Amino acid sequence: MIDLRNVTVQAGTFRLERVSFTVQAGDYAALMGRTGRGKTTLLEAICGLRPVMAGQILLHDTDVTHWAPGDRQIGYVPQDLALFPTMTVRHHFEFALRLRHWSTADVTARVTEVAEMLGVARLLDRRVKGLSGGESQRVALGRALSFRPQVLLLDEPLSALDQETRQEMYGVLKSVKQATGVTVLHVTHNREDAEALANRTLVLHDGQIHAKNVD
Amino acid sequence: MASTQILIVSGSPETPVSRLPLRTRSDVPFFVVMSGLSSTFIILIVLMLVANVLFTSTDDIQAALAKPEIQAAFRLTLLSCTIAALLSLWVATPLGYLLSRYRFPGRTVIDTLIEIPIVLPPLVVGLSLLILFHLPFGGEGRWTLDAFLEKSLGFQFTYRWPAVILAQFAVACAFSVRTMHVTFDQINPRAEDVARTLGCSRSQAFLYVALPQAWRGLVTAGTTAWARALGEFGPILVFAGATRMKTEVLSTTVFLELSIGNLNAAVAVSLLMVIMASLVLVILRLIGLRLTT
């Protein structure tokens, strides 16, 4: 569960004040709003990449407002994906697991599992440079899901894809959601993305969240 | 005079366009003016090198290289330039990263301070180092930094080989910092953010994600520092002196040989430095080429 209580966050001169919303465990929520309204800033605050000036962020009823990003168990896919150019796809999937000192056997098993779930097993030993848009999306998603996070934050992950690849990624995201049961907060300005994927839509307007359930 | 090749490409948008540079008759004045202006500098450098080569002979070069003082200067040059380059990288990497990634009070001041060794006359850098190491301090002003280091570490700087390295480092490091700053500016900081959400501390994100991406910049910064240290003369002369077999490096060898009227040896050593610098610059160009492709 993602629970924001009167969160105030600042990015340069831009400021979001007293934002509150809840995404129930297992939900797929789309966070919509026009460009420049603070959707990414909010996501960064939940990740722990941007300090919170006031309010509380709770993940599964635990106050993580002042926790380091790595302690929050959040999988994060930024808009530009930010893949690691010097690493292979396998290294991307292994990265978080090695930091958590998983055994080699467990790492290998998990990497295979993630690669098969996302359909990138044949790409495991390739460097990320030269991958197509859809393949890069899957790698970024696999990297974020590798350590079995409880929450997945997606920042406009489909915005740069063509219509065909976008449709393909809808299928991937739905199957990931079904397979992992992870709570998803997906930032988008595309209504079609929200309608295809989310069971709950949050709209950020004038610094306030307006929510509606889709189903 | 060879006639200018004119390639005129015409056709509908569907026509495949030649990958050769598009040159029409109207482009000719542009290329003539641009290449004419550019060539003046290139011709100057080539003529200087040719003059050096014509002035000296292989016998002169062999005779110069056979002198034990010049051999010692060659060894000290290689050693001091390498140490100064490594020290520059050691400092420039964290400093370049901090300046690139963070906005903090005094950042502009630090950015300006780094430029000072670049804009100051080299002699002033040497003089400033000399003053720093000999400025009296302590209760009765009996101590100097040089005396303190000698007493506490058994290590005297001024007019000894460490002074050569420090003088080279003082200037070369500024160039390395600038290179590393630009290098980290070109690396997406978001990747380090993602690494932190995956469990990295800031140090781990720097070591595992940012630094591996910066390796070409590291090579360039190291090579620039090495080449810069090779050409350093003024600060070394003032701070380390030019004592034969002790603090003499190739740049000071040229000065010493000139001062005793041995022009042949001075030119021979100059050519040796040109060869060393060229090797380093060729490596730089190759790295730059790989970066762009």
C-alpha cells in the first residue's frame, strides 16, 4: 500500500503542498495530470530521491518518509529508463541481488525467472546499447522487479514507444502485475495507458489529487 | 593547379542522396576561405618542426641522449609526469563529480579557484609555491612549511624532485578537473538515482554506475595532465630549480643547454619532447574518435 499524508515537496522553485492519496496493496494506479504539474517530483519523493519538506509517506503501513531510497523496497523505472550503458542485460538483473548478497545459485535462478517473464532471455548477454525501445523497456522493468519489490513506480514508461510496441508493453505489464501482485503507481499523461492498465486513476490538478476507481 | 571537383545532386526526394559531401559551385569560396585561414596555423607548426629537424642531425640526437645528465632528466621527466598525472586523476575525479552533480554554497568560488592555475602566468604559480613553502609561521615565525615537512616527515620539497612533481601537479590538475567535470556532465545522473533505489549507497552508485561510464574521460584527463606536466617549465624553474642530475627535467634541459650555448643539444631534446607529446596526443585523438563513434 502507498499512503501519502499531506506531503509537501519542492523541486527548485516548484512546490507541491499537502498532497494526500492512497493506493491499496495490489492496485494498479495511474497518476495522470498535465506536463509540469509535479507527477515526476511526487514519484521521486516516494522513491526517496527528493526530500519531503512536510507530511508522511507510508509503504505498507510503515513510515518511510526519511528512509534511504535503497531501504524502501521500491522498483523504479524513470521516463528515460536510465539503463547502465557499461552493463549487459544480465548485469542489470543481477545488480540489486548482488547488493543484497544473494547466493550465486539464487541470483542465477532469479535472473532466468525475470528474463523469461519479460521475454528477454535471448538478450541476457547483450549490452543495452543497441536494444530497441521495447527491449530497453523490458530490461528497465526487469531491473526494477529483480529483487521482488513490494511497490513498482513507473514514470511515463511508454511515452516514447510506437503504437504497436505500446500495445505489446500493455500485455507485458499486465502479465507482470498478475505474476507478481506488486502494487503499481504508473505516471502517464496518456488516457489510453490508464484505461488499458489501471484499476484506479489519480489526477493531479492544482496540486491536489482527485481519485476515481475504474472498475 | 588541380580543378575543384563539383558534385551536383539533383532528383526527387525518393532519389538516394550520395553520402559524399555535397559541394556546389557556390560552396567553393566558403571552402577556400575556411581552409585558407585554417592552414596558416597548421603550416606554422609544420614549418617549426621541419626547421628543428633540418637544424639537427641524428648524430646530434644520439650525442645528446648519450649524456648522463640528459638521461637522468629523461627518467625524471617520465617519472614526475606519470606521478603528477596519477595525482591529478586522484583529485580531479571526486572534484569533477561533486562539481557536476551538486549545487552547494561556494561552488562558483571553487570553480573559479580551479581556473587560477590555468590563467596565471606559470612563473607566478612557481613563485606562489615557493612563498607558500617558505612563509614563516608559528610562535616566533621560526617555522616554514618546508622546514615543518622536513622535520615531521624527513621530506624536503623545495629545490628537490618532489617540488618538480608538485609544480607539475599544480597546473596539470586544473586541466584534469575541467575534463572530469565535463565527463560527468555528459553522464546521465538518473542512472545513479536508479542505482540508489536498487540498494546502492551514494558511494556505491558512484563506483558501480558513474565511474565505469567515465573511463574514457579518465583516460583523457590522465593523458592531458601527463602532456601538460611534460610541457611545464616556469613553476619547475622557480620552485624546484634546474640542478643537473637532481631536479632537471627535459623542459629545463632545453633551457640549460641553451644557456651554455649548446644549441644542437637543446634542439635534439626539443625534438624528443615533440615525439613524446605527439605520442600522447595521438592517444588522445584515438580516444576522442572512439567517443564520437
